[in-house]
Amino acid sequence: MKVNEKLIELFEEIVEYVSGEFDVFEIDLKDGKQIETSALMLKILSSSNVIVKLCKDGNYPEADVLARTNLEASFHMVSIIKTKNGLKEYLAKHEYGKSKMVNSLISDSELMKTFRLDKSDLIKNLEEIKVNIESYDLGHEKRCMQTAKDAGMTSDYQGAYRLLSQAVHVLPGYLEKYYFKIENGKILGFSDCFVEKKLSNALLSSIYTLLISFKQFLFFLKNKQNQFIREEEFELRFRELLEKDLKK
């Protein structure tokens, strides 16, 4: 689909522009918010580069997976920027994840045996994790949907995130879309080429995610450094990129 080809070109230019802008930022490595938001922004940017390459090769199924990952990274980053406890909640999520993993190991003797793990060491590790969790004084783990809500991105969670989750969870409808040859409702065989007949969800979501994430990151960092930027300046550059690609 030619419109996807144009979107790939546009996305590639946006990625190149954001990469150049990101490289000039000076991050305060003593500021937790700056560290985590910068790392998340870098993750989104890195994955965006890969999504461009995947879509160029026509591998839209794998691009969908990374697009969903980027959207979740954006929820975290924007929530950290916008909310008082965003950073604590994000860091605590890591500890909750470790707690679940260690609990799973402790409850599975065969798994401990396979990996030659000592139960007493795991219990000690679990106690240390619990202390870390309690230090955040949050009471419970924050769910992804709540993170999206705090970031002001509820509609993105209910729409694009849920849609792209079909790729991550490998649901039947997703398999039918990319891997089956279907005519008149009948499965004729399997497809070995992934032709995107409609606007690519991965491209649309990824362009949006990169733009909204970088905008929030840019305003956050510039304000931190007392280098205030007007919204019109940010939007003008991307309007120029879009108009240039539409004329091709």
C-alpha cells in the first residue's frame, strides 16, 4: 500500500530529526526523573529505528510488537513527567516484578533444582525486595491502565494499546490477518509474505508515540534547564516534514 510507503519515509525523517535533537541534550545524572525519562526516550527512539527497518522489509507483524512496547514506554515516561509519584511508581514496579519472579521460584522445587538455587538464599532475597517495596510507601503495584490514565493517555490505552496487544499475545484474529491465505471466508493455506492492505497500525501508532513522547520529554527537559520552548516551535518543524512528504 503506497500510503504506508509514504508513512515509512515520514517516520524515518522524524526518527532522524529526534535522534539529532536527543544527542545535544545534557542530562543531569543526579536527577532521577531526568535519568529515567531519558532512558525511556532512548528506548522509544531505538525501537522506532527498528520499526522503520521492519516496515521497509514488509515485516509488519513484528513491527506491531515493538509499537506496543513503545506505547507502554511512553505511558511510563509521560506519567513520570506529569505526576508527583510517577518516578516512585515506576521504580517500585521493577521491585514488584522481582518479587513475583522470586516467589515463583520458591514455589517451584523442580525449577530451583534445575537452576541449582538455594531456597534460603531466595527467601533472603525476597525479604530484601520487600524492604525496597515498602520504602516507596505506595501500598500496591500500579497497573498499566492507571499509568496511561495518569499520563493523560487513556484513549491510547483503550485503542492502540489493546489493538497492538493482539500481536504480543498472538491472538487468532492477529494470525488470520498476517499468516493465513483467506478467500471468501475460507482458509486456503498459509502466507509467507506479510502484505499490509490497510494503513499500518504499527506505523500510525509509532509515529504518534514518538511525537507525543519527544514533545513531553523536550518540554520537561527544557523547563528543567530554564530553556523554555514554545509549542508552536515544536509543531512547526514536524509540519514542515509532513508537508514535504505529502508533496512527493
